[in-house]
Amino acid sequence: MENNLYKHIDVALTALLEAKAEIIKYNLSFSKAMSELKARQFKTEIYKLLYPDKSHQAIDLPEKDMPTITLKTGSLRKRADGLFEVRFYVAKKRYSVYDKSADGCVKKANKLIREKARAEKQKPVMPGLKEWLYKWLTTYKKPYVSLGQFRALETNIRLHILPNAKNLPLDKYKQHDCQTTINNIVSPRAKKDAFEILTNAFDKAVVCEMLAKSPMVGLQKPKYKKTTGCALSGTEQQEFLRKIEPLPEKSAFLFLLHSGLRRTELVSLRWRDIDFEGETIHVRGTKTATSDRVLPLLVPLRRILSGLPKSGEKIFSVSADHLTKLFKQICPNHKLHDLRHTFATNCLEKGISMKVLQRWLGHSDYGTTANIYSHVSDDFSREEAKKYSAGE
């Protein structure tokens, strides 16, 4: 018994010596700290010896004040005002319970400990970033965006965000983690879109009371300058037509060139969308409200369709990604969408009005068409003006 007592006294004195260095470092009162440590550390070690089965429960309590009920967790002390206090932690959060008697305080504490532990078990598990992004996409975006927008969001999440992000629980994400994810994305446009996706997804987590604050707050939006693309010149068009002549995808490329369809609109085209008698094409667009539209069945388009076999529901059995990659091989300095710009440019040069072109392209706003192709109209006007001036 005596040896054990000396052992605990030695532990207490060692704690005092270690505390002395901290006291000198922070210029605190050593005598005050000594008395505090004597009242805490030293007596705690003694109680560990006297009450080994209850040492975690009681600090600075004389034997007469020791509770008869076992405290589940935490520590019990008697305050200067005579009240007993139990302090305990659940999920890293501290709680305190007070009572006039030690047993009453322990009873209250045990009850609260059970309640908090039960609530913690029932608390939903915080999802990881991947799980939440797909839940956000399917629950909060899919019902309210077009199919094309949904696919673009899913592609960015799958190809750009997730490969560059840590799959941490949402509440573990810090501003630095979000910034690193954005910085690791190479494409300027994908970087900008990823920033918007993460901002919206974390904001929704805050609205759903999963987070107190979004880690995206304070991050600077990446800079991105949108380019409108460039139509193929006359020479480039001739070269393009020469290269696609032997390809099985020739009809699909020609249809894009003479219709101005988006690539997804082309691959979604079905035979039932073609009215040969009425000479119209029903385009089931998904990008904007006016994407779903009716186009005239122009002579080049009728010629293309007449040479295709009606072997299935779809007119073109080819994927949009395949056409994109193949076109890049044929025209390295252009992208597939430039065939749409080429169609629009050819229309304006043939004298088709901007308003008609807007309807054919499926732009929801006339200003969109005018902003993109006004330079073509101006150039054409100048060339026409030269014809007039040449006769003077």
C-alpha cells in the first residue's frame, strides 16, 4: 500500500514539475498554479489509489461525498457553491449536469448520456462527396434541367471533379480541399463548370442542414472566356467533303453540314420525325425551350435521307462521341460544332434572314443568333455593297 502511495505521489509531483516549465513559459503565477495542481492532479492520483474502481468519476471529493451510483462516463466534482457537477463528452461535444447531491447528479448524467448516445446512433451518416454529388444531381437537378444539361453535369462530375477530389465526408471538406480540386482540372471550361457544380451542391447541403457553412464560400470563380467557334472556309469545306467521301459516317457529317443540328439532336433523330409529304423535320431538341422545333426538309437533306436504309427506328446508328473524335481527326483545327456554324454562315451568305436562322438553329433568343453571326451578316453586306459600287 505504501509503495503504491509513493508511486502515485511521484506521478503527481512529476506533473507539477512539467507544469512549472509551462508556467514560466507563459509567465503565470507559479504559486497559484501549484495550489491548483495540488487541488487537482495530486489529489486525483491519491483517489486513483483509494478508489480504483471509481477514479474516473470523482475528482477532489472527500470520501463522505463519493456517490453510491456508478457514473457511466465523465467526471464528478463539487463546485465552490456546493453543487455537484458531472462533465462528459458525446461525439466530441461536452455536456455538464448539476445537482445538490452526488447521487442525484450522477443519475441525471447517466440519463442524459443514454439519450445523447441514442441520438448519436440514430443520426444519419454524413455522405461522402461522390455519393452526395450524384444524389444532388438526380434529386435536385435532373427534374428541372434538360436532358442535355443533365448529361453535361454528369460528365463533368464523372470526368473532372471526382478524379481530382478526395472522397471525404461532406463535413470534413475544407476550403483548401475544394480549391485543390478546382486547380487540378486542366480545361478552363470544365474548371468553371466544376466550380459551379461544387458551389451548388454544397449550398444544397447547407439548405438541407447537413452543413453549417459551405467550404466553397470565399473561393474565387475561375476565369473562362467563351469562344463561339469558327465556320469552315470554302477551301476547308471542299477538303472536308473530299476526306469524308469514303467513310461510312459520310451521311451523318453531311446532314450536320446542311441542317445545323447539334450532335445530340442528330443521333436522336428518328424516321418518324421526317415528314416527306409536308417536307419538314421534327427536331426533338433538349438544350433550350425552343430546341424542340420544325425544320424545312431542304433538298440536300432529302437527298441524304433517300440514300439511307430504313433498318431501324433511328436514322443514324452512330454515337455523338464517335463523330466528335472522328471529325477532330479530319479537321484538327476545328471541332464538330463548327459544322453548325458553317451551316449558319452559309445561310446568311445565301441571304436567309437572321430571324429565320434563329428558328432553324433553335436559339431561344434572337440576340444569341445576332451576337454570334452578326459579323457574317456585316461581311456579306460589305461584299454586296462592292457589287453595287462596281457599276459606278
